[in-house]
Amino acid sequence: MATAWRRSTLCFREPWPPHHPQHYRSCYYLRLVLLISLAILLMEVAGVEGRVSSKGCLDRERDALLLYKAAIKDPSGRLSSWRAQVDCCAWTGVVCHNTTGSVRVAELNLENPNAYQDDNWWETALRGELLHPSLLSLTHLRNLSLSCNDFEGTQIPPLVGSLHKLRYLDLSDSNFSGTIPPHLGNLTNLRYLVLYAYHYRYSATIFHSLDWLSRLSSLIYLDMSALDLSAVSHNWLSAVNIWQRLRILRLSSNMLNGNIDSQLGYLRDLQIIDFANNKLSGTIPHSFGNFSTMISTSVELLPSFNVPIEILEATNIYSGSESITLVTKGDQLMFSSILYLVKSIDLSNNELTYEIPEELGYLVGLHTLNLSRNYFKGKIPDSIGKMSSLETLDLSFNNLSGIIPQSLSQLNALSHLNLSYNNLSGSIPYGNQLQTLDDASIYIGNPFLCGDLVNKSCFHGNHTNAKSEENVILSPMLSIYLSSTLGYLVGLWSVFVLLLFKKRWRYSYFQKVDEIYDKVYVAIKIRLNRAVNE
């Protein structure tokens, strides 16, 4: 035993001999293994920060979260796992990352799990000071979701602008009010911002300006639907040139007015635009044909918010964990795991007018186009037939006229079509995918359309492209006048032709005319003389 120990110690003191025996080779390998083990141990020790182990969070971050729990109301006990004896990384809604050599709280996913599932979902909402100053101790916090909780009508505090590492912020349907702090513009790393308030529609939320949005140059997803933006309508798209990475823009039910800025077309990566239920006027900019993502039929993933940002920036992948509710195929549908596949434009229920631009036909990768309940006029552009990926087309409740272009039959992916309540005329086109869309309600409210679906024959004059009801009333009278005039002219010229070629008939005709003239002349002369003598 002593001999073996002496040999092992000699391994670290004796140099490698020029003619080494076998036991020196073993000593070399043993030395190498020990050095590697020592290096790994030193790396683990160097990665420890404060009093944290590789399996737990920092004490100061745990204490900050316990302070946060004490400052809010939790009527349903959702945060019952938040106890000092338990590692905070195992608490409900808390996610830790170990990407910097230490375990840090990176995500707080405190959205209401019962949201929208029943009428009493608000009973499980967290209440009170949901953005408590204790959150500032979470210096590596990247994702913060407080959706469908209850700020109890208080203002979003300015301290939110001090959470500089946030990439993901969701305060949707959380009953906040007051002035939206411009300090949100300090979150320059923010990728995902959701402030919509469908459940608390048009709450007492005040926007003095939207200039702070221009500092969020990394935004990929922006949703501020159902907030009153009427006071800032004059510059609601002032940050367009900054959002070069923006993919999803939702500003529906915001009481916006004015025209759609043509600069929106320079956000080439946009794949979802939702401006429904506003008071937008003017025309659709021709620049809408520039959206590269909608022009392409290929699929590009959205960046993930559930992986370390270093990996995100290196791979630019989608998480598929985000969800969105869109009006498509006539219904409200929820998209989550396939959100990256959705390409949609919804401008419904506004005051847009003039003609639908031909440039929309360039968007061959678009899946949903909803322009219903506006004041569009003119014809449906033929270029829409080139939108090969289109699944939903809704042009109902407009002032469109003319025929339905046959090119619509080329939309092989089309599964929902609504052209009702316009002024369309002519025969309903058929062929390919249109053969499967056999619901008569698609065309209801167009009295001048004809075809089997509307039980109206396209013969007996029904194929005429009527412009208005007045034309229909006048057309029978016009036919009578035209036929009478034509009959008179034909009869008169028939007499002239006969007299021209029949000499005896011509003499007899003019002799008869002279006799009638003489009789009429004598009768008139006698009556005039009697009248004078009396």
C-alpha cells in the first residue's frame, strides 16, 4: 500500500522520462484526469453568485417575490406555492434561466388561468399593486405577463420603464386606467407589447401622446385594441419608420380617425394588420402591395419568448406559444400554435371609400382579407384572383358595382366568401372552388345578380348590367320608344321604296294627294269666306 501511494505522489513530482516505463504512462493519465476535474470544479464555483446554488434562486430575488406576494390580493390562492421554504424557481408562474452562469428569475407568468372560461373568471384574478416596486429587484426579468388580472382601476406605474431587460410585457384586460406612462418607451428591448382592454372596453385610459412608441424599435408584436386613441389619432402611426421588425399590428376598436398612412406599406415584414371597428377614412394606400411577408407563400417563424435571448438572436425561431383571436371565415377564431402561419388584413367596419386598389392582388400569401362594412365603390379588381393562398374574402356591405370577376374561380384555397349587400350585377361566376361555395347568403342584397344560387335566370334581359334601380324602371319605357320609332321608320321607307320603283303607283299616289289637297283647300276657303261675311 505504501509503495502504491509513493508511486502516485511521484507522478506529480517526476518529469516525463525519455524512456518511460509503463507505470509512468498511467501516472500521466491520472494527472490529466485530476486536472480536468479541478477545472470543472473551479468553473462551477466561479459561476455561483451570492448564496445561490445551481439548483436555487438568489435569496434577494426570493425575498423580492415574497414581498410582491404580500403587496397584492390573491383571493383564489394561486400563489400558495410561494413559500420561503421552497426554491422560488419551483413556484407557480416563476421561471428561472441559467444562461449567465447563475440561476436568475427570468419570467413571471401570472396571467389568469381561468380567463374567459366562464362568467366568474375575474374572481380568480390577482388584485392590487400588480407592478410593485419589488419587481425592480428582478434584474434579469425578461417576460412579464399579468393579463386578465385586476389593477383595480389604478394607473400603470412609471416604474415599469425601469424593467430594462423586458422582452415580453402583457397587461391585457387588467383593468388599468389613467395616463399610460411614456416610460414604457424606456423598454428598448421589448419585442411583445399587449395592452388591449376588450373586457374593460374604453376604460378611463388617457393617451397624451404615442411618441414613446417610436423608441421601441425592436417591437415584433403590438396590440393596443379597445383603448381610446381618439385624442392621438393625428400621429397614431408616427413610429412606422422605426418598427422595421414589426410582424403583428392590432389597433382595432380604438376610435381612430383620419387616413391610413401610406408609410405603413414600408413595414415589409407585417403579416397581421387589424384596424377593424374604427373611423378610418380615405382609401387603402397603394403601398399595401409592398408587404414582403404577405407576398411570399413561404413560412417564416416568429421569434420565441421562451428561450434565452442569445439563442433567439442566433436562430430567429418562433415559439408558437403566443395566441391571438382573429375574425376569419365569418367567426372569431383563436390561433396559438399556428400563429406564425397566419397572414391577415382586417379593415372592416370603418369609413374607407374609393376603389379597392389593384395592388392587393400582389399579396399572394395572404390568407384573410376583410374589407366589409365600408364605402368602397367601383368594381372588384381582377387582381384578387391572383391571391392563391386566400381562404377568406369578405367584401360585404359596401357600394361595389359591376360584375363579379371570373378570376375569383382561380382561388383554390377559398373556403369563405361574402359579397352580400353591394350593387353587383350580371351572372354569378362558377368553376373550381366557387362550385363548393353554394350558400345563397354569399350574394344576398345584390338584386341585379342572376344565376342558379339566387334563383334568377340570366336570360330575358336579366343579364343586363344594371347600375341602379332607376335604370330597371326606365328600361321597359325605353324599349317601347325605340321599337315605335324603328317601326315608323321601317314603314315610311317601305312606302318610299315602292313609289320609287312603281311608276303607276307613284302617279296614282301623287294624284290622290293632289285631290285631297284640293278638297281640303276648298273647304277651308269656303269656311273662311262665311266667317268674314258674318
